[in-house]
Amino acid sequence: MSSKEKLGIVGVGNMGEALAAGLCERGEEQIELIVFDIDKTTLENVAQKYDLEAADSLEALVVKSDYLLFAVKPEAVQQVAKRVTEYIEGWPEAEKINGVISIAAGLRTDYLRRFLPEEVGIVRVMPNTPLKIGEGMSFLASEPGDRRPDLLSLTENIFSSLGRVEVVDEGKMNAVTALSGSGPAYVFYFLEALKEAGVYLGLESKIAESVALQTLVGAGRLAEDSSEDFYALRAAVSSPGGTTVEALKHLEENGLKGKLQEAIKKAASRAAELEQQ
């Protein structure tokens, strides 16, 4: 890109702010951010916090942007897309939005296409919140036929600066939503359990929290750097007749693995329900 592309973020709630924070800290240098949110207090706080230009209306954001990123709740996307289309219609060709990037869970590209002009490209993304610190996992899916490969390339550049990126068939989006998009919440839930167990066993709360977090971080990095699979790494810690085996035996007897897998399947089913709605 020879000059900066202007990316307008529609919605700066939890994920919208995480995106803004990540891009400001380590983002694609050829991207200039502009933000908008219907909550004026939230908009002002995020704009000031990251020294970003804030649009005072959705129309103003559309006028200023080359691309839009929808970071609003799924139920608000249809209204936003319709309003964007209203603003685009009647404009000179040179001023039209080139593409829309949507991170709304459960909304397929063919659904978004119903409310956006044909010439506006669409890419769907399922990120997760660690992108705020450059450790995100984002999955990208373009429209059937990939009519705008330039938009997919731009989106890859944006999200690869915030962590890892995989381009997948859109049919896999419910699975990655359940596993990766919701995944940080499962990890935080596990950390809560470790901390509470440590406190029960007599550790001070801050120490238990620190131990739980470092154990998780260390194990994750060990797994990342190792050529062995997860089972082999677990077995290496599980000495026969030892403390680890006793704990794992209890988890197996109580079906923890199966319950976790069922929970993730429930999340995937919910994502499919959102698609149907």
C-alpha cells in the first residue's frame, strides 16, 4: 500500500477497544484508525486513551474511512449495515467504502451481503481478546468466490500484527468460534479454579493467583516449544503413584475432559443458532 488506508472501527466496546489497543501498540503501520461508538462516553474514553480520531456519527465515519470494521453486537449489525449503505448510495464512486470486516459472531458473509452494496467486499473474522497484547488467534473467511482478494490480504495484514491468523472455509467458523473465540473464557475459568484450590489449601490469595498464572503460562510455552504432543507432555509430569497421577485420576473419574468437550460443542451449537437467527 503506497499510502495509509483509513480503517473505521464501528463500536469500541470490549473487542473493539482490544483491536484499537493492539493496532495502536503494534499494528500495521499503513493503517490509520478512526473510531465511532453510539455511547459517547465510551467513544471519548477510547479515543483519548489511544490518541485516536473519533467520528461524531456513523455517517462521518463512513465519509472518512476506506474500510469499515464492524465490532458491534450481532443484533446491531443489520441496522449498521443498512445505514452504511444509505450513506454510500448517491456518493461519487471515488468516495465509496472498499470493504467491510466483520467480527460479529454467528453472522455469515451471505447474511451481511443482503444489506451491503455489491461493490463493497466482505471478510468475516473470529478473533479473541489476547490480540490486545499481540497474542491473538484470528480466523478469517472471505465470501464465496473471494471477489475481493485485496480485502482479504488487508485483513490478514491487520490481524497478523495482533497474533496468529488462519484463513478457513466459512463452514468451520462455528467450530473456531467455540474453541478459540470463546477459549480465553475457559482458560480464565480454569485459572479461577486453580487459584481457589490454592487458597483452600492455605496459600495467600495473591500467591495462589501468581502460582496459577505462571503455571499456565509456563506450561503453554513449554508445549509451544516442544515437539511432543500434549499427551506426552502430560505423561512426563505424571510419575507412577505420585501426586499428579492422583489428581488426574480424580479428574478422569469425574469426566472433566468429556464435560469440557461437551461445553465447547454447546458453544458451537449456539454459534450455529445465531447463524440461523
